[in-house]
Amino acid sequence: MKNFADKLVEAVKAKGSAICVGLDPRLDKIPRFLKMKAIEGGDRTPFGAAAAAILEFNKGIIDAVHDLVPVVKPQIAFYEIFGHEGIKCYEETLKYAKSKGLLTIADAKRNDIGSTAEAYAQAFLGEVSIFDEDEEVVMPVFDADAVTVTPYLGWDGIKPFVEECKKYGKGIFVLDKTSNSSSGDLQDLEVVEKNADGSQKSTMALYEIVGHLIDSWGANDIGENGYSFVGAVTGATFPDQAKRLREIMPNAYFLVPGYGAQGGKASDVAVCFGGGLAGRGEKGLGAIVNNSRGITNAYEILGYDESKYAEAAREAVMKMKMDLASVI
Amino acid sequence: MKNFADKLVEAVKAKGSAICVGLDPRLDKIPRFLKMKAIEGGDRTPFGAAAAAILEFNKGIIDAVHDLVPVVKPQIAFYEIFGHEGIKCYEETLKYAKSKGLLTIADAKRNDIGSTAEAYAQAFLGEVSIFDEDEEVVMPVFDADAVTVTPYLGWDGIKPFVEECKKYGKGIFVLDKTSNSSSGDLQDLEVVEKNADGSQKSTMALYEIVGHLIDSWGANDIGENGYSFVGAVTGATFPDQAKRLREIMPNAYFLVPGYGAQGGKASDVAVCFGGGLAGRGEKGLGAIVNNSRGITNAYEILGYDESKYAEAAREAVMKMKMDLASVI
């Protein structure tokens, strides 16, 4: 089973970019013609029509960018907001992206323990067994290539995902230092490190401790390119912390949110690259930089007619590619 | 708008119990006759049949216990594992519980920031606006009374939920000290507290810091009974920590997992009660104790035929009620 990190490296090299397109569709940013088509196009519930409009929108974006980027990351909240019909659209978005040769990261930030975490891991990464009495059916559900997870519950909350990753060649990205302004409420707290006799040795920020945990959680599963399938989320808005985390986690692939709309610049994300076997010698590996609104809403930013949203997204990706190339 | 904590107090008094029934259905524990009925009962996909069996099972449990308990807590992972058809079953389970006069806690442990957290908060607690151009439709989605959330992203990840709570009379339970054995990986870390001049004053466990944060996040929204709509999750498996958290968060309602199957005893959960205006004078307030498998799988535990799963669940609730009454 190929390690997810190796699949990611291959895709990054094949596409010549380390860009992740975030598919976080907001109904008020979906072009009117797509919404009208969805409303008029059949006997749909309001949520069903919303989901249909979003799926069409996503397909347009995917068609426009799939040859330029290795991976897309739909954020499940923007689908779950339309209930089960939104979740169906989420499934179809993942499937369509896969059919176009893209890797997919389900941005779901799941966190739980025991059989609950197993259920999440099977749903997002693995397969589910149904009716094992008379006829056993084993089927994938979301079948994403990777999923984001939250570390607050410790190893119990991570292990079930790691097991599915091993079994199915999938990956996880564990939240470490997030891009939001209040991320420090917990993540920047200064934690006491102790000597063997229990006395205080030094202190370390919580995000650094989490970095060490992520490093240890992935230590047994490092692929050919020196990266583990246990990656880390490190916000582009905190470059100093990201630099420190690159040192702490030499084998982790970084998923970097916060570029663009949230204020992160190419020069800020540059420190996230590196690690792995290639170290800083091989450029463009070790991090994928996410951009959501900056690409999917590019038609507004560029002042294009909304009918040209897909072309605008393609232009935004090409511009971002050049922007990143200037620093890595 | 009535504060969620006051609704909870009313329901606890009306039902004379502080029990939360966890609806975490696992297909291998669903009675065979329900699965056969679901398979034979229509032109269903495998996931659709699984969802149909689970919904019937849940309705049986709800019918059997709704007059004995104030609240049910379906864990969304066990529904999401069947994709959008599972999520439809989740919606229907919440709706059915509500129709039987039960409060509902969506156990989803959501965590994100900005517009993403807003989307989650609207989906679980509030309403969603659709197609605001030609015809505005505003609809609830899951419409739970409360949702569980994770604090790792800080206030940015909590605020959007608090806003929906205010607007719709809903509540949240923030993970603090969870019931799993590795919960200490992060939650027990010793954090440095500083003096105004930056020198080290003392240390405090991360779960205590999170307790202080939860206390402050709920400080503006305390209801008539002295409890805030910002509650806390504190595992029954860590009674010493729960006792400390009860002191730190006098206004938080505690949601207590870990009783029964995970090893928590009535004597362990006793410390979670108290707080509020009533303090420890009024018994049975301040905490709701969750039990999932111990109730929904009681037919196995009691050695009953699976056709009697609902009766067994009712017996298990009555036994738990007596068990809790012995210590509070």
C-alpha cells in the first residue's frame, strides 16, 4: 500500500504546484445562473436545490483547475449546513474530484475516541461493513484521501485514523497551530517540561508539544520521500511558529491554511516547505498551501462576470502558482 | 428566549432524573428482526437499509425511555458512517426525540473558525437562509437543543456557537476533561501561570485552564437557575479532576460521559453535580450523566431476547436512576 505522503509528493511533482483548492461554497457566492438552474431543474427541496447548485459550481471549479493542482479540500461544514442533501453533495464532490485525478482532503476536524473515532475513520478514509449476517456488504463512504483531525483527546483519538491510513493508503492532518487570531488561547500556552525527578526543566508552547506528539504519532509510517502519512495543520498567519514546527516535525507534510483571504503571504508560507528526505534541497515539497475564497470567488475579486467564475478560478490558481514559485 | 440551562433544569425536575441516553447505534447490535424488516421493506440501498433499521431501533428506545429521562444524545459518527442516508436518519432521530418531549444534544464535537464555525452553529442549533435573491427561505437543519464542541481553536471557535445559543435558546457543551485513558496527552499538561511582570507564578493543568475559559465564555449568559448555556464535558472516569472543575466552573452544567461501559460509577459522578444558584442544596442539578451502550444494548447485558430490547432499555434506565439517586 503506497504511503499517502508519497502519493501527495507524486501529485505535487506531476502538477508542478503545491496548491490545495479549498471548496467551501457559500450560497451567496454561487453565481445566480447556477442557482436558477438548480431551482428550475426539477422537483427539489430547498436544501436539495442548494446542494445541486453547489455541486455544479464545484464541478466547474474542478474542471478549471484539475490540471494545475494536486489536491482539493472541501470543508464539510458548508455542505452539512444543508443537512443530508448537503452531505450527498459532499460525497459527489469528492467523487468528481477523484474522477478528475485529484487527491482529496476532507476538512472535517473530527475528534472522538474508541468506537466513535473508528466510525469516523471508516467513514472518511476506509470502508464500512453492513449487514454481516446474511449478506456482507463492504463499501466506502466518503473515500477521501485524507481527513483533518483535532488532537485534544490525545492518542486515543488519533490511533483509529492511523489504522485506516495504514490499511487504505490514506492520510491525516492533525491541527497544530491554526490560522485564527485566538488560536493562542490554548495553542500558545506555556507548558512545563520536567526532568526525570519531576523538577521543572524548561517550558514549551502547547503547539510545540503537539508538534512533538504529531512527530511521534507518524514515526512508524514514513514513506519513500521521508514524509509520514500523519501530517500537520499550521496556519500561514503564524510564520515564526511554522518555522519552529518545521524543525520539530521533519517528517510531517504541512497543510497550510490562511494564505490569501486570511492575510498569509507567500513569504509567510515559505518556511513550511522542506523536511522529508529531500530536505530543503528539493523545492516545493513538504507543504501544501490552501486557498479557498481566493480561488472560488476570484470572479468577484477580478471583477469578472459571474458566468466566468471557472476561468477566474483558473487565473487565480496560475497567479498563486507564480506567487509561491517566487519564494520556494 | 429561555436559557438552555433553564430548559434543562426544568426537564430534569419534570422527569426526576439526570440521565442522558446516548443513541450510538452500531449495526452489529441492532436486533436482527429490525435489520430484516429494513432490508425487505422497500427498494433501499445498503446504507439506506442500515439507516432505516437504526431509525426503527432508536424510535423503540425513545418510546421506552422518554418519560424517564430529560435528554438524549445521538453521536453523529454512528450515522455519518452511512453517508448522507445516515445523516437523514440522524435528522429524523432528533426530530422524533423532540416530538416525544425530549431535549437533544448533538454529539458532534465540532470545531472550526469564522464562517465555517458559523455554518456548523447554524446547521446544528440555528437556521439556514437559502436563495436570498428571489425567494428567501429560512429553515432549521438539525435543530438540536445543544451541540458538543472542542476548544482547541480558542474563542474564535466558540463565539459563533454562543451567538446561535443566544438567538435560539440553545446550548453547547465544551470538551474539557474527556473520559478516555489518553485524555491526559494534552489535557493534563502542566501550564505556566504568570505574574503581571511575566515571571512564573504557579502552574495549572490544561484542563483547569480550559475550565476557566469555559467559565468566562459563559459568564454573560447565566439563566435563572444559575447555570450558563455554555456547559462542559467532564468524564466520569476522572472524579478528582471533575471535583476540581466543579469548583472552577460553578455556573456550568456538566455533561458526563464514561458512566457504565467505560467504568465510571455513580460515586464517581456525584462530584459533578452542584453549582448554580441551588448549589449543592438542591439535589440532582448541575450535571447530566450519559449512558449509551449500557441502555441501548441492555438486552444483551440482561440476557433478554433481542425482541425485548426496548423493555430492557427501560429497565436499565430505572436501575441507573436508582444508582444515581443513591449518591446525589
